[in-house]
Amino acid sequence: MSGVADVLVRVPSLLRQFTDGHEELLLTVEGPITVTAVLDVIGAQFPFFNRRVRDETGALRRYVNIYLGYDDVRRLRGTDTTVLPGQELMIIQSVAGG
Amino acid sequence: MANAASVLLAIGTKKGLWLGTSTDRTHWDLTGPHFLMQEIPSIGIDTRGDRTRILVGTRSEHWGTTVLHSDDFGASWIEPERAAISFPADTGAALERIWQLQPDAASQPGVVWAGCEPISVWKSTDGGEHFELNRGLWDHPHRTQWGAGYGGAAAHTVLPSPADAQTIHVAMSTGGVYRSTDGGDSWQARNQGISAYFMPDPLPEFGQCVHKIARDAGQPERLYAQNHHGVYRSDDSADSWSSIAGGLPADFGFVMLAHPCRSGTAWVIPIKADGERIPPDGKLAVHRTDDAGESWTRADSGLPQNEYNAVLRDAAATDTAELAGVYFGTRDGCVYASADEGSTFTEVASHLPDVLCVRAAVVTV
């Protein structure tokens, strides 16, 4: 989908130190509105946040999950998944570690 | 906060960083954990110039890896807005782990080297705030044949030469030792004499699993190597290597330390074997040579009677004193310090997470 849309992104608590403490980010995204486009908008404003969510190739880090509504975007079209107006993105770290 | 003539001890673990200071290298004031729940596999203490800078390579399974630095003994940390280490887009690679942060000689102020996974060497000229990929090694024709050790495919050791700014040695598992004599523009494999018993040709040009190399303090062309079975010395800047394992209880291990000031003195911490990665007989001991590996002296005073954990390749260090301090940590989170060149040890900390990296230096404020 192309155009301009407002997208709401929910930020996990561990990353709020990199979004000036914001729990939610309401972003205006232009052009093809995909998960990548949303992350690019966040990354331009919050580079430290961007580096924690994506590596330098632009790939989502292995243990970072992004949900579009109730769907993990990896089970859709990954970061190429289209985001529709009114949909929310939620970033959640995997339950992993030891 | 360190005091005048203190020793700063930095302990990187699987779940954070601890910093210690001591004026006698026996009693320590520890702070930490810094960076709780992040791996600290690499630390550099840069005492050149008029300030002490602590560099740390941090790694989170979730949030990735980067370099931060502190100029106030860990009271605050700075992460540059532009990533300190970031693969150029044309490589298609992404940084996995920073294995080595090595300040260059005093004659090269501001220069800091990094060894990383995937196998790569990086150079900073601004004190470790930003690094540039060394293209000579990245584009090396051997690259496709380098393997990954159990810990990952990394350039785990970078040794600039204090005698010659154009000479740098790098070690990797598996790949072996490489040397540049043109400041990093080109690299040549330098493994003649080092065994790769696990390969069809046991003495290949490259492919050895060199665990650690160290440079002699007084003779820059002399190097020591702890191999995946085999302990070696080179007297010709790695052109050739000879075994110095005679007198050791085992030739396996990860640690190789050279004295910071005195030629001929080095330390290893043997592990029984590739297939039995515990100290020989479960008895932890440090072995020191004062004659460049011709003979070894065992020391276990102050160390536990039983220890079944390994000491990883960067989990050991000397400080920078003339009467060198020797430090190491185990995978069960115990850290030991010696104020007498590795003859006797005292426990600095216990029950920390796995110790990945230890560095120490004499500092002043």
C-alpha cells in the first residue's frame, strides 16, 4: 500500500530508553507502507533503537519479534509485510536466554 | 573510582561487566554488574595519553553488539550515535560479536584494533569510537576456506607491533595466524610448524586452530601461541614456529600471556585435551616460563583444589606493571589475581557468570 498513514508502534519496556521513554510511537509513514518503512521512520529519529531491532543489513534481529495485530510478521511477508491504516505494530523480544 | 597508582581490573562475563580497583592487587573494590544481561566478550583498557579509557564490546542475544567506552572508570558509558562497528553494505555481512579490542602502541595514539565475528579486523583512529573494516583481510582469497571454531568464526587476536607500525599479526579459529607487513593492506598465512592434526594434511599453509597468540615484551619478532593442541614459539615474526610444549602437563588450552615488560616470560593455563576440557586431573594451575618456553614452572598456590571448568582465551591477562600482575577467570565465575607474576593467587570474586574476558592495567587519576 502506498500513501500516507499514521501507524501506532508499541515499544517494549527494555527499548524505551532508546525512544525517549515513549511506550508508543505514533508515526506518519509515507510511500509504500511496510514494516520496513515504519522501522525506517523510527530509525531516522532513534538510531540506537534501530540498531537494537535490526542489524546493519536491515534484517530483523533473530530474537526480536514484530506483531501486526496478532500475527508475527515473520509468518506474513516479513518486514515487507504491508501495514494498513489503523493497524498496530507491537515489538516484543523473544522469550529466550539462560 | 581508582586512586593514584591503582590497578584497574575489568571482568567481562556472560551477563555483565565488573570493575575492580586495588592498590595492592590483593584487596579489591568491585563495582557491577554494568550492562546486566549483556555479554562482555571483549575489553580494552587504553592508558595512552592523559586519560584511561575503558572500551567494551557488548553483545545481547536480543539487541545485537556494539562498542561503548568510559573515560571515568565506568561511572558513565558512551555509545556513539553512529555504530562503532558496522559492516559496509557491499559486504552483505552483519556484526555478530566483538572478540578483541586492542589499543595500539603508544607511538600510535588513537589507534585501536578490533577483531570480530564474522572473521574481520577493524581499525579505529579515534580511540575506539568508530572503526573501519580492514579490506585486505576481508577480501583475502583464503576466506572461503576459513572455518568456524566452536565459539564462532572470528579474528580473536590482533597484535600490532610496538616496534613497527606496519606489522600486525592476527589469529583466528580456524584459519591460523596471518601477518601483515604493510599496515594491513595485505596478509599472509604464517603457520609453518603449527600442527593441524585434525586435517588431512596436518601441516597446511593455513587452517590451524590457533587459540591465542602473544608478543614477547622485549623481542617484538618473538611470538608465543597456544594452539588447539600444541604450544609454540616463533623467533622470526611467525615465519616459523617450534614447539615449546615440553614440560607442560598438557598442550591444550586457550590462554597465552606474555609479560608486559620482560622478555622471555609467558604463562599458559593448560587444559587436559580437546576431548576432556578440564584442567589436568581437575587441578587448576598456571604454568610460567622465564626462558621463552624452554622450561615451565607450575603454580597453584591460592587456587582451588578442584576445578572442572576451563579458562577461555581472553579470560586471562596481565597488568602493565614491571612486577606483573596476572589475572584470570573461569567459566564458573571465579576470578583470581596474582601480585607476584603468577606464583601465588588470591580470589577476587566468585560465583559471577561465566568469565569471558579479563583485562588489567596500572592507572592513575
